Amino acid sequence: MQIRDLPFPDPGVPDAQSGPRFLLWLGRNQLGGQLKSLAWGLLHFSCIAGLPYMVGIAVEAVLDRSGARLAFSGALIGLLGVGIAVGDTMLHRTAVTNWITAAARVQQLLARKTAALGSALTRRVAAGEVVAVSTGDVEKIGWFVEALSRFAAAALTVVLVCVGLVVYQPALGVVVAVGIPMLALAVLPLLPRATRRADFQREKAGRATELASDTVAGLRVLRGIGGEELFLDRYRRASQEVRTAAVRSARMWAVISAIQVLMPGLLLIAVVWYGVHLAREGRITVGELVTVYSAIMMLNYPLRHFEEIAMAYSFSRPSAKRAARVLSLSRMAEKPQDEAEADLPGGARAHLPVESVPVESAESVESVETPAEPGGDLYDPATGLLAPAGRLTAVVCGDPDEAGRLAERLGGHPAFDDAANLPSVRLGDVPLDDVPLDTARTAVLVQDKDPVLLSGTLRTLLDVPRSGAVTPEAALTAAQCADVLDALAQASVDDDPMTAHLTERGRSLSGGQRQRLALARSLVTDPGALVLDEPTSAVDSHTEARVADGIRRLRRGRTTVVLTSSPLLLDRAERVVFLADGEVAAVGEHRELMHSEPRYRAVVTRETDAERVAADARTDLDTDLTTDFDIEETA
């Protein structure tokens, strides 16, 4: 995989059971790049390791006054220098490629998971944590993947050098072969503590990032209530905690680095002392002593990669754990295939996507056509809610949280925990839980109670997948966005509101303006079924009435469900459904339910319990008086 080929056509399905398993999965998916980096690393380190032997041969040639051997050793040293340069260049190139491709793969996986979870993501993981995972954690994971092949090359080189020294000069080679593993293992007792301190630093940094994200998101509100300084003080304290944790972590890594310098130095002193003793006794030559000495000096370079891989793993393991946690999230617990198919009604299995229906052979696959987008009545078996096809249905819930969960269910693949225990919402005869997520979202579009506007121009905001039957102008008109267009036109360079730039989350607009732009974005898609959760909660009553008329006019003949308690929207609905305690309690028109259903009236008019009791008492009194009057008339 080359950098120019990014992004990946398919980043794959990650093993997100744990952080180490996720790192192992990344390594397996980049096996080709790792092998290339390993090969160039072996060339680079082997050439470095070969220099001491050539230096020893050159020293022996000088002592023996052999010009031919000296020239030969000089030529080999020059050749090794070329190998070092080429190997280092290509090692750096392939290692950085591994780093970038690993980071890109993780970012693609996170982006895909974010798109799949939608609004459910921030209910499972804090927004600041998601930002930290997709930025700093991705970099640390890429660092470990990049360092892994270089460490493997360095480790193999150290083994080869030790074996070569034992063969070349057994007396000193055995000392080096025993001492080098001790150098590599000397820092192991310190690694758990260093890892804990790195984890603590990362936890504090994630908390500070989350706090900063929340502060920026609520800056407008904080200024209104005078809470800026309070949150700034909290962030200052969080920043100091991060600084303190970083200093403690750096101290531990400084100790490890010092040990990595001290221990080879002590080994070198021991080898030189013992080598001089052997040379005086005539058991080794001066050239052999120089060779062993140079080899130990050269080994300091590959040994440094042992420290790097320890640091990379210590920092990347918690990062990989957090990334795996995000990637392991799902919108709901999935049923086994056989169990899911058993739940389908008769004939519904024929509506499943082609890839979910077992086939006997390739010929049978060719004969099966991909089913069209499902359509028909929108029905929720859990509550008994039925939204007839082509009609505007308003739903009133006594519990606002229940309305949010119902909106998720109507869109398919709900995110709350007990959703797997509830029967699937059906569109026509097709259960939405058994339809691919992209197909379900095409068939049923849900606008959340708090929709998000991304930064960019208004034209970009409305450039969404759509049927083409509704133009952006018609959608903006139906959503009553005239004042928004005027404000954007004034902010645009060419007086064109479509080219005006919207800030992140539309913070430059009021809440009602953001809500209406989000409604226009939903209307322009023109889905088969549109679910709107409180689409006018932030607008005034006059605008709300016009928005209600615009929705009814633009969505005529299309299935529309509006979850609201606004009398203006309810009065314009063709059908009103009242849900109490999670079940359908009454169905009818708004005016009819206001007189016949006290609980409905209490929710819509915001009656208190005392007012509701008084109203019920008046109703009972009127009923009794009417009954007595009828009895007297009959008598």
C-alpha cells in the first residue's frame, strides 16, 4: 500500500476486543509494508554491524604492513557506507509509510463507525474523548506500527552480532553475548511504572480535551450566565494536572534513557579491561580487541530501538484500547441470522437484501434481483404506532425521553440498550432491523431533536443525497428560512446566501434559525418516510404555524411523522396518535382528542396535576347535570 493509494477502498473489519488485539490486527493488515521495512532495516543495521569487522581487518593489515588487505578493507568499508545510506533512506521511507497508512486506516475506521452510530456515539462516549481518539491516539498507534519493523530489524541485528562475536573471538564474544541481553532486559522492571504514568497522563489529557470541547460548545451560554471564568479556572486546573502528569512520566522515561546509556558504558569498560588483559597474555590480537570494542559501540545504536519500542507500546496500548472501545460500539445487540429470520412474518424473508439470503450456487445469485427500497405503512409493534403511507401523522408522548427513543426506533437500528429486546419497526412488510443501514436511512430519515449543522456554505449544507423532486429553494421556503437567507446574504461577499459560510454547528445563527435550516436539509432529501422530532421547538408561534403549513404542503402524499406537543403542528396533522406509558392510548384528530382524552389535553396544554383534577371534576359535574336533565325530561 502506497500513500498515493489512500484512502483504503475498504479499511476492513477490526478486531476490537482489546487494545493489543487491535494493534495485532493492524500489523497483520500491513504485513507487506512491515516486511519491506524489515528488509531495509536489516540492510541498514547489518551494514552498521559489519563496520567493526572491517575496521579490525584494517588494523590487522596495518600491523602486518599489508597494503592489499588494507585496500580491500577500505573498499568494503566504503561499500558498507553506501549500504548504510541506502538502507537508512529506504527504512525511513517505508517506516513512515507504515505510520501514515496505519493512521489513515484507523481514521477511516473511526469515521465509518461515527457515521454508523450517528447521534448514538456521543451518548456512549464523550465528544472530547472522540476528538482525542481521532487525533492524538491515532498518531500514537501509527508510531507503534512504524517502530515495530525497525525494532525487529534491530533485534535480529543484535542477535547476529552476538553470534558473530562468539564465532570471531569466543573469549570476548561470550562476555558480549551475555551482557547484551542483560542490557536489553535491564529496563523491564521500570516499564510497568512508566506505562501507568503514561496512562495517567493520557487520562488527564483526555479529560482536559473533553472539558475544552464542552467549554467551547457552550461558550455562548456561558457568556450569557457569566460562567466563563468558572469554566476557564476548571480548564486551567485540568491543564496543570496534565502538565504535572507529563513531567512525572517524562522523569521515568529519562531514568530509562539513562539506564540505556549507563549499562552499555559499563559493559564497554568491562570488555576493554578484560580484552586488554587477554591481549597482554597474547590470547587475542589488537585487531580483534578493536573489532569487539567497535562492535559494542555500534550496538548502542540498535539497542536504542529497544527503548523506543517500549515507549511506543506504552503510549500506543492505552490509545489502541480507547480506539478499540469506540470501534466495538454498536447501535444495538445483533440477533443471530437464524433467529432474526425466524422472527420475520410470512413472505417478509423475500424482502431481505440479496446478500442475507442463502443461495445454492452462483447461477441462483444471478437470478435474484436486488430488492427495491422498502415502502408502505410505518408500524412500530412495541407501541402499536401506525403511520399510514402518504399521510402526515403527529405523535404526542407523555414522556419526552420516550419520544426520542421512538424516533430512533422508527429510523431503524436504535441505539438505546434495551432495543434488542423489542420487535423491529416495519416499513410495509420489511423489518427495518434486517435492512442494511444505508438502505434503512434512505427509506426512513430521522431528524433529531438537536440536529447538527456542519461548517461550510449553505449550498454545501443542502448538497445531500436526495430524490430531486424537492429543490433547495422549495425546502427553504417550506421551512420559512427567508430571514436566515437575508442574514446570510449580508454576510456573503457576492450577496448570495448559498455561498455564505456557516460556522461550526451554525453558532453564528440563533437556535430557531439553525433548527429551520436543519429542517430544510431534511425536506430537500425527500425520503419515503420522514420522522421529525420537535422540529419547531425553538421558533415563535407565528413562524411555527407557517412551518407547519409548509411541511404539510411540501410533504403531501409522502409519509411524515412529527413527534411534537405543539398545538399548531397537531392541528395541521391528518392523524394524531397519543402514547401513554409506551403504548398507543388514543388516535384521532387534535380537536377531538382535546375533548375526549384528558391525558392528551394535559400534555398539550401543559396542565398541572391540580388543574387536571379540577378539569376532570368539571367534566364529571357537567356529565352528571346532563344525565339528571335527561332523566327529568324523560319523566
